[in-house]
Amino acid sequence: MFIKGRYLILGLILALIVSSGATVVSLNATGHLAQSDSNSSVPNAVTKDEQFNKLLDTYNTLRQSYYQDVKDDTLLNGAIDGMVKSLDDPYSTYMSPTEAEDFHENISSSFEGIGAEIKEEDGKIVVDVPIKGAPAEKAGVKPNDRILSVDGKSLTGMKVTEAVTYIRGKKGSKAELVIERPGETGNLNITVVRDTIPVETVKAEMLEDGMGRITMSKFAETTGDEFDKALKSLKAQGMKGLVLDMRQNPGGLLDVCVKIANELIPDQKLILQVETRDGQKEVYKSKHGKADYPVVVLVDGGSASAAEILAGALKESGGYPLVGEKTFGKGTVQTTKSYDDGSNIKYTMAKWLTPNGNWIHKKGIEPDYAVKLPEYADLPYLDPDKELKPDTFSNEVKTAQVMLEALGYQPGRKDGFFDDQTKQAVVAFQKVENFESDGVIKGKTTTKMIELLQKKIQSNDTQLDKAKQVLRKMLP
């Protein structure tokens, strides 16, 4: 969860290391800019601090005596990165200009590129899903496509963060993709014209019995406005009660979270408390009346940070029930400090407490109604290119056996050994789908199993079913 802020930079990057005087600008509890001077806590000259002398001496030694030429910014950026890593805080990090740009795009909910979610598997960049209506989908890119190269640059062996820098690009530019598609012979050449890709963070739908559902994937700059629009749409359709789905929501911007809380929490009730290291607390209160409809909140282990703030406020100040699984447990607040070269540091500047004063860090929030999804809803990815056949033993076979059973076939076991009964289950599946009945799981067989399982998960959402059951009892 982040507090957006701007920071003034005085002098060169080296000044950060060898001197003080940086002016910090952040958001206070009222949303206005608050300024503090750091001179009081940092030595005002390197010569007065032996540790800073040591750092400067190391910098000069490497710059002058290393066996190869080394750039100043390489050493300085490395020093900053090392300082942040020494905190041993997974939420504090130094970001290069490219990484910082990606970070800002993530919280702004738009970027320029082809419009596809990607992941790395076995050294290849794989399309998870093309964004609906985006250039990639329009050009024919499909889920599970392997992007081998972009504009002649091979992506094999790259991490996702590195591959993204080649796939994204300026609006109007062309991305020449070479794609390997499971189940097809030969590679495909697809040209995608890059564009600005808006990413929806809020989805709304009317359920049965006058119940509405709003799903929030994160708290980005546009999420508050998206939420208002979704709420108005559902009310216009006669919504009597709301299911707020924040499962797998990793959090985001604090001010956006507070804006949404203002729509749902009773007037003047606490939303959260932010506590700094000196024990000072900033209190955030709701500024609007209580929603005139009941609310049930869906959470799970992927609900973190700002999602936990909203869930905690709805539970403790709103009296609304939580359904699902215990939340992630991230009770700290981060902010960013930007530099002239486009890089920045993201660091933890406070912890947050629920309205009742609970710090949920590494503990999470327990739901009022604990409900798990079926076993098959949380399976690892099964690679269509990998061949699974009789008399083999692996975790992939175990995954396939669970999938087969969920789809109504009987592998006989789920321990990862591909025996004859598992083969017969595969053959039965292949016959129903009019595939070659060889009893081997690969290519089209794997892809179809994944597709059908995804549909089953969507139609058998035990957590959503429970949320609707709870909400029905709350309806007027």
C-alpha cells in the first residue's frame, strides 16, 4: 500500500550518500502536502561520520583502481540498492528508471504496449491472457502463446520484467512477434501495432435476487472513479445488496482506498490509523453516511495491504461480514522518492492499524465465514508442450490427475504416478473431445483440460456462493 508523494532533489545522487539536506514531501492525514527537514537526524558532513567515510572511500577505490573502467552511476546506484536491501524489507526497493516507469504504469492503470499479460515458464515468455479489445487480441495473439522474439530480439531465457521492456513501446509503433503456439506446427509471425492500454481494475455485475457484485483487482489511480461508476450502474439496476470481491487484490494507493471506504463506512467512523516510528498516529475517518444497502466482503490469501485496510474497516467500523480465507497480512505503508534520472526508492515509512487498533502484519484478517475453494481451483500451470505418459512419476502428472477427476474422469489416484487407470481416464477424455486417443497428455489434450477446468472453477465458486447466501439473509 502506497502513499503518493513528491520529493525535492538537492544536488547530485552522490549528495544522498555523503550529505544531508534532502527535503521530504508526503501526504498527511488530510491529503495535503506535509514537509519535513531531514537535517536534524543525518550528519551534515562526511568527515563527521566514519561510516560515510568508509562508503566514500570504497566508491573512490573502485572508481580509480578496479581493473576495468566502471561508470559512476553504476557504483552509486549499486550503493543505493545495497542500502535499501540491507533493510531486509521485501516492500522496500530501489528501482531503475525502467522499473520505476513500470511501477508508475501499474498504479496509473494504463500503459503503452500490445496489451497482454505474460509470465515466464521454463525459460520462455508465455501469454497468460490477451487483454480484451487490446491490439494483441485483435491481431490474433492467444493464451498460452510463447513469444519467442520481438522485433528480432530473442526473449528466450529472459525474466518477465526484462521481456516487458522489449514488448512495450510507444503508441503507434509496430511489434513484430514470432510466436510458438502449442499444438501447431511451425512458428507464427504476428504484427501488433502498439497502443495505450487502459486496464480496468473494477468490474460490476448484477447477480440474482437484487444482489450486485463489484470485483476490484487493485487500488490504482483510476479505481475510485471506476468504483463510483460501477456502484451507480448497479443501483440503477435495482441493487439491494452488494458483494465486494477483493480476492487476489494486492492493494495499491491509500488515498484511493480511503475514497472507496468513504462510500461504505458510517460517517465519522474510523477507516484506519497510520503510526510512524515515533508513535505518532494519523487517523483516517469516513466523511459520508453508511451505505443504504448491506455489504458482504470476499477475501483470500491474496488480499493484501490496501485491500486489507478496506476489509478491516468494513468489518470493524461497518459491521459487514467477511467471507473466504484469511488475508495476506501486510500491515505496513510505503512511499516513493524519485530522482532526476527517473529511478526511485520505495520504502516503508509507517505501519497501519485497523479501526480497533489491530496490527495485522504477518497475521492477516480472519473471515467471519471461512470457506475454501475446491482443490482444483489452486493447481499449478500445466505446460501443453510437456509430454505426460504412462509409467512416469512427477508433480505434473499429479496435477493432471486432479484435473481429470475434477472434470468427471477417474484416474484412480492423485499421487503423481501415471498408471494404467490414469491412462484410461485420459483416453476417455480424448474420445469425448474427438482427439487422438493415445492416452498421452500433451498439446491439445492439455490445453482443452485447462480450458474446461477454468470454466468449472467459474461455475463452482464456493466462496461466492457462501457470500450470496450470507447476503440474502441481510436483504430487506
